[in-house]
Amino acid sequence: MQAPRSRSAATKSPLVETADDRKKLLDLSALQQTPGFMIRILQLLNFEAFFRHFQALGLSPVEYSILMTVRDNEAVTQSELAAVLKMRLPNLVKILSVMEEAGIMKRKRSARDKRAVELSLSASGQRRADEARRLGETFNEHTLAPLSRPERAAFLQMLTRLADAYRRELARGETA
């Protein structure tokens, strides 16, 4: 007979679906102390909720990010967008092509750099971006609802500080 564990069920993770569709308590307390694991789990749960919330528009998180970035940045190039979204340029170009075929996105050669392709929204794309922004506001409000107003601001500031620190660290590694 196995000895009872010293940790109570309260310290275990919530019920998790297993391969055989039985619900089982898994002890993830060590992983819950790992920022990368918790960020990844939160991202997956957030994406699941995102797809449900944006179902009417049929937008993915990356399409939403593209719409908002192009809307808010005049003459942004495909390369700049790929860099900020941490995407490989060929993967982004495929998505942009679909958006262009749907009449949402416009592309043209840059006047400042003839090698670059600048992005802008069509009138239809601007309307779609406006709808996405409205949905995004309610989605963000729902996402942060478990936190108090001061906690929301602090949480977003901490995420920004962590992302900035990683960027600086990675940039130092490139120059070393």
C-alpha cells in the first residue's frame, strides 16, 4: 500500500482531462512555480477563450495582432511586422496574402526602401479592425476580470518589463 502524500489535494492542480477521458488530479505544484510553464498554460487557455470570443469575426490571435498593428502604424513593412510578432516572414506573407485576397489588407512597395513592402488596411479592413478592437476591449476586460484594477495595471507592466528584459538579453547575445 502506498503512503499518503503529505500535500493536500488543495495544492494539486485542478482536474485535468487525461487520454482515457477520466478526470484526475495531477500534482503540478513544481511546474506552477515555473514562469514558462504558467505563461504557456495561460496562453493556451487565453487562445481557447479568444477563439470563442472572436468566433463571429472568424479571427485568430495572429490575425487580430496584424489588424491592430497595421491599423496603428502607418507604413509598417512586412519585415517589421514579422519581427514584432516573432514570426518567420514566409509564414506571415501567407497570412497577409489571404487577408489581401479577402480585401482586408493592401500591400505596396515602400517609397523609402524599394525592397520593402508596406502594409495598410483597405476600407473593409479598417471596418474589420474597428470591430476587432471593440471585441478586443471586451475580451481583455474579461481576461483581466479576476484581478483588481491596480493588479491589472501592475500585471501588464510586469509582463512588459519581462518581455523587454528578454529582448535586451537576446540582443546582447546577438552582439556577443
